[in-house]
Amino acid sequence: MALTLDALKNITSIEDLRLLAHRKVPRDFLDYYESGSYAEETLAANRQALSQIKFRQRVLAGADNRELNATMLGQPVALPVAIAPIGMMGMAHRDGEIHACRAAQAAGVPYTLSTMSICSIEDVAAAASKPFWFQLYIMRDKGFIRALIERAKAAKCSALVLTVDLQVLGQRHRDVKNGLTVPPQARLSTMLRIAAKPGWALGVLGGKRKTFGNLAGHISGADGIVSLSKWTAEQFDQALSWQDVEWVQKQWDGPLIIKGIADVGDAKLAAKSGASAIVVSNHGGRQLDGAPGAITQLPGIADAVGSDIEILFDSGIRSGQDVMRALALGARGCLIGRAPLYGLGAAGEAGVAKALDIIRRELDVTMALTGVKRVADIDRRVLAD
Ligand SMILES: Cc1cc2nc3c(=O)[nH]c(=O)nc-3n(C[C@H](O)[C@H](O)[C@H](O)COP(=O)(O)O)c2cc1C
């Protein structure tokens, strides 16, 4: 622990956590975490579009005693942020999803467990102090999906996040070249790269969870070793439609969040579907390459459906300033993917806590310098013309 805290002493930004994670985690997994699809145009556009949004500096506005607490899905949160679902998060650190969930809950923000996590729903539920959100991908085997929803209910998950933008997999070139497989399987070339990160090997390979905790032994075809793209093509349901959303809603009694909306027309359909919230997202630039930066889609969607359905945002958030930008353009909160993932790779649970703390402090200062005291008061007036 002392070593971890020492490593975090000079960390002042999410970028610092990213660089530290790069020193610790083997390349095959870093490539999986960092990559966008194809030419990575959308991955880059997500960041560019956010940084083009400028603030309006306000002074002498008496912005003391700021409050960063907010609500998401009607529940109080300490910060308008949630950890996004990340497949294979548990390959960044031993028992990674458990650590990320604990750090999120200690910071008072929601944690979302991916269908494609390394630790299972039951593993995380046993270690968590509060309910967490569960993210669902719809696969062809509806019996398995029904069982997964039942497992999420039994684990007392407080929301179901239905991801709708990955019925086919956008190709990430480096994953193909590295031979990333399901379950993760080390080839000789991978082994050599792993040998360069002995601390990671001792931690992750020495742990007991190394494959997809929610799938292993439950879904036919998940037991062999196949490439991620082949496996997704076989398992994921390409015929996914709004009827499936309805079907999922019938199985799940709690709040449903539809993740992966990037179009006003789709947002209107989502608002009519009875879901509690949408996540405006392009999957962190990992799916449709050539799509615009996700933040450029947010104002139009907020104008169209903001009074009908709660709007969350993700894709490219790396700072409290970015959270402020999304809130100003109509989001009630942001999901963050790579930011806590870097923290996890850098320093486990303490690293995720650090990522959340960095974002919290940045949001706080940005509120002060734009003259805003409460999260609920953040709107387009904080932006420069
Ligand atoms: C390595 C990685 C794995 C991901 N796995 C999932 C997943 O299993 N389910 C899902 O709905 N989204 C997944 N996403 C997308 C994230 O939930 C989120 O939309 C995205 O990371 C947000 O962009 P950001 O990383 O720039 O914050 C993944 C993203 C990354 C980077």
C-alpha cells in the first residue's frame, strides 16, 4: 500500500495515470484498452470535439461552498460521474472489477459491471458494499440472456445498462495483429511481452480469475479459444431491434439505461421505449469509425428529448473540465471508461480512487472559475459564445 501511495504521489492528471499504466500492463491488453476501430478517426474526434468547447470565465460571483453532489436515475451521487462498463477490466489488475467497484462506491459514484468482465456478477456482489449497475449485451442465446438478467437481479443490481451499439464488432487492428482471443490466451509472442511486466504477471496470472467470469461454463462456444471478432460474430445478435429492448424490459423490473445512442431519431425512439435513461455514446470510438465526436451529438439530442428521458454521456471524458462540458450541453452525468481503467492499471483500487479524485477536483475548480455553485446550475451559460 505504501508503495502504491508513493507511486501516486506525483500523479496530477489522468494522463499521468495513463503513462503509469503503460509501464505496468502488458502491451496486448494496453492495445485492447487504448484502441479505437479502423483508422481511429472517431477515437481522435471524441477528444478534439471536447477540447473545442470553451468556457466563459466569470469572476466575483461568490462561488464559495460549491456542491458537487447530484442525482443519477433519481439516486444521490457524490459526483455526476459513473464508471462505464469495460470488458476485460480485470486484465489490468488482479480482481480489477472488484477494485474498481470498491473505489467507485467509496467515492459515492455508480459502478457498471460489463457482461464481458473477468470477475463475475457474483464475485463483485460479494465484495461490494452497495448495489452496482450491470451492463448487458444481447446474444443469440436468449436463454443465457434471461439467466444473466436473473443473476443481475439476484445480485441486487440497481440498474441494467443495455448496450445497443455493438451488434457487430468494429475492427481494432492491433487486437487482430496481437491475436487477442476469448478467453484471453497467451501466445508465445504475448508471453514474451508479458515477461516484460513481471509485477503484472505475478498479480493477474497469479490470481484465480483470468477469463470471462459471467460467461465461462454458461454459454456454448465460450469455452474454446477463438478470436474476439469471430466469437462476437457467432454470439452477438445482429438482428437486434427495438423489440429486443421491449423484451429485456419485460425481464427486468428496475431502471433500464440504453447505451450507445448517437442520433436524434434513435434518441426519440429510446424516449418512447419506457427506458429510464440513455447514454449518448459512440463506445469510446471503438465502433463506427468516421462518426463525429460524440459530444457534437449531445446538444441536439438534449434539445429533442432532454425533458422526456435522463441523458448521460460518454466517449472521450478525461477530466473534470470534460464532465462540465457534457453537463453544460445537457447531460445529467458522465460515464468514464478509460480514465478509471488507467487508474486501475497504474495502481489498482487506489489508482481508480485517484482518477475519480482528479476529476472531482477539476470539476470543482471549473465550477468556481465559471461562477457556478451547484451541479444542477450548470447549463449552456457556462460556455463561451
Ligand atoms: C477497453 C474497453 C472495453 C469496453 N468494453 C465495454 C463493454 O464491455 N460494454 C460496453 O457497453 N461498453 C464497453 N466499452 C465502452 C465504454 O463503456 C465507454 O462507452 C467508453 O469507454 C467511453 O469512452 P472513454 O473510454 O473515452 O471514456 C469499452 C471501452 C473500452 C475502452
